[in-house]
Amino acid sequence: MLVAYTPHGSSLERQVIAPDGKVPDNAVWIDLVNPAPGEDKLIEKMLGGVLIPTREEMQEIEVSSRLYTEHHARFMTATLMCNSDTATPKTTAVTFILARQRLVTVRYDEPKPFMLVSNKLTRTCPQNVSGETVLMDLLDAVIDRAADILERIGIEVDEVSHAIFDPDDGLKQQPYTVTLKAIGSKGDLTSKVRESLVSLGRLLLFLANEAEGMRWLKDVRLQLVSMQRDVQSLSDHATYLSNKSTFLLDALLGVVTLEQNNVIKIFSIAAVVLLPPTLVATIYGMNFKNMPELEWQYGYPLALGTMVIAAVVPYFIFKWKKWL
């Protein structure tokens, strides 16, 4: 799908362009979503021979393949979060192309910041809106979205920590498998957000180096510096959450091990307690001809008493040795 945004009063007008249609000359933002055959060629012709990267090229991890200048156009590919509010979050590559005061975005998923910025600009936008303005709005929305996700992860990680270390607070303790899956999902989501922030940091650094050549205003360059600081602080926070998830995983495994040891200790105590009576019963269960105890009047009660004493004495010895 090819969508063009053109200035219309104090807002941008959203227009869906057919593959064989014509993109308005005054479009400041062209959004390619799952480009159909011919749509990328239409944009390449409009931009004067600038090649739109393919999906395979967008997924390459080399910096030289993600951040480069070609035919006076700046190509910037970043990894953004997608479906972060679902049970199956993922990352997706998005390419930003700045050429001739226009912004072209190429994507194959629906990151939420794009919808937010689209709704915002179709309601109101600056009078001197340009591709650079839209790019800054998109990057700002992506950073805000990453901050929201990390904030939610932090709250959920604290809940998991509370469930592990304070299970007897009146709340129903969750099964360990549920807690383990929760830790794993939070750790996976955190790693994806950190991956996105690292790619954003590289993009902002590239953009800051190119801003001088593009003669951006001082306010915009200062905004870039502020974004870089935000991304760095969020990356540090994501690292903290990742380390905390690892700590909680180790703590949960330690709690499970302790409970298993307690169960094994109970069985060990039962085996030690029952071993002497078993030995006594085994001896007196032998069918020898000459066994004087079989003729005793109180032989049977004596055997039972001996079994009880043999079970109780080791228990008190273990308690005295502080083995229990």
C-alpha cells in the first residue's frame, strides 16, 4: 500500500495512491506499507533514481547497509518494536529515506508510533511541515513508545519479584511454571526493546552527523542531542531490567531447588527412621529352629518396643547434632 501525506491547511491530508497512480508533487511524507509490485518503482522514479531497499536488504545488520547516503538521499534503517502489547512481540526493520525535503518510509509491519503520528498530523501540524519534521515526530514517538514498554516491563518484573520473595502475603502463589514463563517473556521483550534502542542510537548518531550538511536549524539539532540522551538512558534501563530478569530467574531456580531439597530430606528422614525397625523386624522374622525369643511371654511386645526405640533414638540424635 502506498500512502502520501500532503499539506492541507493546518494538517496533512492522507491519500492512498494506486500502483498506477501519481504521487502528488507536494507530498512531504510517503509511506510504503508492504509495497505492491510497481509501487517502489513509482517512488524511485519520483525521487530521481533513488533505489528503494528490498525487504532482504533492510534486514541486513551491517551498519554500512543500514545507514548510508546515495544520490543526496539519506537512508536510515532501524529496528522497531511491533506487537509489544500481545503475547508474541517482535521486531521489524523500517527504512527512513530523506530526499528532496521528503520523507519516505518503507515497512512491512504496523509499529504503533506510525499510527500515532499519522493520526496526529492529520489533525494538526506545523505550517512549515517537511520531511524532516515528520521524521523527528516519528523518532520521538518511537522513543516514547520504547519508554512506555520498559515502564510496563518494570512494573511486571516487580510483580514477579514480589511473587517469588513474598509468596505468603495473602495472595495466591502462582505455580512455578507460570512464574518461569513470565520471567522468560519479560526478558525476551526487554532484549527486543534494547535491540531497537541500539539501532535507534546508531540512526540518531548518523542523523546528527548529517544534520550539518542538511543545514538543519539549531533547535532541531538540539532535539537530536536530547533524543540521543534519551535513547542512552533507556538502553541503560533496559540493561538493568535484563539483569534483574536474570537475577529473578536464578532466584526462582534456587527456591525450587530448596523446596526439592526439603522434600528429599523428608524422604531421607523417613528412610533413616524406618531402617532400624526394619532391621529388628527382619531379624525376628527369621524362621530359625533355635530362637529363644520366640518362646518368651513378652517377646512380641519387647520386639515392638525395640522397634520404637530404634526409630526414636536416631531422630533425637540427629536433632542433637542439628542435622535436621
